[in-house]
Amino acid sequence: MAVTTVLVLRALGVGDLLVAVPALRGLRAAFGGARIVLAAPGALGELASLTGAVDEVLPTGGLGELAWAGEPPAVAVNLHGRGPESSTDLVRTRPSRLLTHRHPDHPALHGPAWEPRMREARRSCRLLAHYGIAADPDDLALARPTVPSPAPGAVVVHPGAAFGARRWPAARFAEVAGALAAWGRRVVVTGSAAERELAGSVASRAGLGPDAVLAGRTGLAALAALVADAALVVCGDTGVGHLATAYGTPSVLLFGPVAPSRWGPPPGTGNRHAVLWSGCPGDPFAGAPGPGLLRITPADVLEAAELVRQGVPHG
């Protein structure tokens, strides 16, 4: 019997969606005629459409919020995590088949063991491989959105991050932004609406005008276009960094406290993406920048930016 609906749970953020693109494409190839529904925050719909692998986004804010009202899906896929809550959410949709990692709270589900140290994109593809579905973990490219970039050819500085542990100090971002402006290119500072004050502070300290602050002024499609057409992106371990990877945009990515081997660009892309990492892991959910992240200096970032600009492999 033909598979009609594949329900995929990944109710997380921008970066989480982008590292799941290889798995989503693997599912599209395996179930070409099916309707693939991604349970994720509704705001991610603009990006999900650029994967070429998702037909519909079912707005889902997080665990416990999956509201499936249709016929039971033929296949449900847990790309959210190891469970048990995520698996429970999908079990409740009564799928004919559930693809998930195994967990002791769900002894009837016989998926592969969770590998906590594995690169995120590879782990999702490994899950699918367990069920006979091929996916390329390096297949991270996105289609470019049809909307224009708000600042074509600009240098993008993105100082924000979801947690303080991954947020390099604003004063350091400002020092870097000011120095990059001396390259003769326009420098813009991005962020969410909640990060507008942070972006304004960075721009002001860098000597940039108010028109440099794009925080809160772009939707996800416009942000994707901005990154796709940028000369350089400088940011921490964030969704914007994953956009730079997806578009092959030169970038300097500051990692800490989670290693880039788990969330960074694929190996072999060091001539376009300079990854800075002190080798000091820490609590990714802490409120203050991790000690390892603070070991990275503005001079380190500017040196890496120059190497990337020259196309010299780094890291």
C-alpha cells in the first residue's frame, strides 16, 4: 500500500531545522509520493519550504504540543530527540510505523541507540539508515528564497544566541564589526526583535549608523536571502551560522560551549567556514558565556575572517 502521509517531529529552532535537512531529503526520496508534514514552530514554514522536502508545516511549539487531527500517519519520524516525550507525542498519533531511537520507556520501539557525541546531521541520517532509508548528512544546501536581500553583499554580524552560554560579549562583536567596516563593505547587525537593543548596542559601539541594525526587521525568508548574498557572516553557534553553511557563504563561527564536531559545518569546508573553538566544553544552557568562548579574542576572529576572505583553509 502506498504511503500517503509522513509526519516528522522536529519542534525546535532554526539551526535544528537546518541540520535536519539531509534527513528530510532522505525521507522525500524514500517516500516520493507521500505528503511530508513537519511538526515544528509555525514561523519556520518559510525555511521549511526551501528544503524541497516538506509539503506542510504543522505548527508545534514544543514537546506535548503536537496536535494531529487527521487520519493516523502511515509513517511517523522522531527527529526531535531520543525520547521519551517526543516518542510519546508521536505514538499518540497512532502511526502505522514509527521511526525513532530506542528508549527504555518505550520497550516496544526497537530503533537504534542514541549517540550523544555524534554530529547532529549524521545522527538523524543514521536513524533513517537503521530503517533502510538512505540520506547524505552533508546535503545541507537550501534553495535561495525569492525575496531580495535587504543588504546585498554586506558583512553580516549576528551577536545574539538562544542562551547566554553561546553569546560572545557585545563589546567584542562591536570591535570586530568596526574593524570589518574598514574593509570597505557595508556591515549590518542582525537578530530577532527581542535582540534589537543588543544589535543597536553593537552597531553604536562599532561606529555604524542606525541603518546598520536589521534586528527585528527581517522575516526568516529575508534573513535567508541576506545570508545567501552576504560577503561574510560572523556569529556564534546559531541558526544564522547554519544558514551560512546552507548557502556556502564565507563565515567565521564562534563555538562554545558545545564542540563544532557536533553542530558545525561538515568536515572539509574550512576554506569557506572558519570555526573557532577553544576545546573547552561547558553547560550549553548556562546564562553567561562559557569560559572557552571567552578565550576567543577579536583578533582571532579578524584573523580568521581574513583567511576566509582569501579562501585559505582554517581549522
